[in-house]
Amino acid sequence: MRGSWQRQTALTNNIANADTPGYRPEEVNFESALQSAVSGGQPAGQVQFQTESKPVTAGPNGEAVSVDEESAKLAENGLDYEALTQVLNARNSIERAAMGMS
């Protein structure tokens, strides 16, 4: 959820700076960071997610952000975050039931 939240922040920054000449859009690829950590034996809770500038070609006014693309990514990330929240809530419900705290 931290990675998704960090991605949400990067995407909203990209949209906010869409008209800023020279601004380079940022991205957080938390899925690959999690996969690397898990395959390396690192606990998922200790993974640090990095915000990276995306390589892009600037438009004629020096702008490199496509608001349409970033908005679509923002919507997708919002759905991902919602799904993660539902999984966490289900897990918490199972744990409470197992402890007799329904």
C-alpha cells in the first residue's frame, strides 16, 4: 500500500506540473521492487520504493507530461489501492475472527 500511495503522489505531481517546461515526469515501479525483495529474501515490509524520472521526449513547448496518460494511470492506481485495502480489511477480519473478536 505504501508503494501505491507513493505512486499516487508521483502521478498527481506529474499532472500538476503538466505545463511546466523542463519538468520530467516521475514514476514509482513498486511491483518490481517488491518482486526483487521477495526473491532476495527481504521482508516486504522493509522495501524502500524509489521515485524515478521517466525518460521522455518533450513537446514543442518543453512539456513532457501527457495529462491523458497520467490520468489513466492515476485511475488504475486508485483501483489497485482500493483492491489492496479490501485485501487488508479481509485479512484483518480473518485475524479478528481467529482470535474470537468478531
